[in-house]
Amino acid sequence: MLEVKNIHTFYGLSHILFGVSLKVDQGLVVCLLGRNGAGKTTTLKSIMGLVPPKAGKILFKHEDVTGLPPFLLARKGLGYVPDDRRIFADLTVKDNLEIAAIKRGEQDRWNLEAVYGLFPPLKDFANRRGGLLSGGQQKMLAIGRALMGNPDFLLLDEPTEGLAPNLVKMFRDTIQTLKTSGLTVLLAEQNVKFTLKLSDYGYIIDDGRICYHGPVEELISSEEVRKTCGL
């Protein structure tokens, strides 16, 4: 469903990604693991068109989408949940969700009630401003907002960052539910235990380069990979 081919991405004159390649097949959860600053967020931003790569290609559903603006990628079925949430602090929960709604066809399953069903606290606080929510509730809202676009593919950046252990478990169950529903997920994380329990396949990035990839069973069993990539 998604294929990233040898991309090089820059911030100004700073070369951040060096020939990153990865592939995500439909219906899988694939993880991108690495230390803070290794290039995980930049990889997701490159895919979503927020920081277009200067070289390489990004294919989504076999179509070259390299450098397309985020709003067009959203219409094609890509959803994105940034690590810093980026909710609208002055809008209510309901408004945050409704403003992101995209109808893509008869197979659409995500609307307000579906998101409230996945995250009941959002329904309880539907008329509360986003900026008054807790960190965990804001993370729920960020994921719910992405789902309102009825994506086929979800890019999740650091969903457990700064969360209490009970919320980490809740989000693990949420991602498993999304996978069961047929959604394909690329999950960028530092939390190794959380991520490996969810994923089918893994990539490890270090200093802007993919240094290992393979089934998660191999990643778990390879002591050399853990030492080399700081896991």
C-alpha cells in the first residue's frame, strides 16, 4: 500500500534522511523504531508532504505521490497523527473533529459517533475546548481527528509519548482495534515494548538511515540489532 524508495530529506541545508526506504503492505501494522532524533518524525513528515524529500519517491497505492501537499494526500486516504498533536486549542472537541471530516465513499465508517465509540471521554467533553483537555485526551482527539478523514492508511507518530502506563495500554488496544477494522498503520515510536506487541514488521532508523528491517520476531531475538540500534 505504501512504498518509500530511497528518499533524501533536508531541513534547510541540513541533510536529515539518507536514502530511507520502507514498505508497508495492506492490513499490517509496521513500526519505525529509533532513538529521539534518529529521523522517525522526518520520515513520516516526508510521506505526508509536510517536508517533501529532495530525492527519491513515495508511492501510495502504486501512485507516485512524492511532494503532493497534505490535503491532497488526505483525500487519497492518508491520515496523519503528529507527535505534538496539533489540535485547535480554542475549538471544542466536536469542532476539532468535524473540521477534519472527509467523505470518501460508501465504505466510510468514521463519523462523530464512531469516534466517540472508540474514545468515550471525547463524547463526555464534546463541548470542551481542546486546550483544556489532558495530554491523554488530546492524544485521543488527535487520533480521532485523523480518523474523521476516513483514511485507509494511518501514520502515527509517538502515540505513547508522555503518557501514563494505563493510557499506554489503552492506546495499544486502540491501535489493535484499528488494525482489526482493516486500517493499515505505520507507527513511529521509541517505546519498544509497546510497539513490538502491536507490529507485524519492523524498521529501525539511526542517524537518518535504516539500519535494520525484518519481521518483529527477528528484531526481538537479535541481540546484535538491539546493541547496534540502541534498543
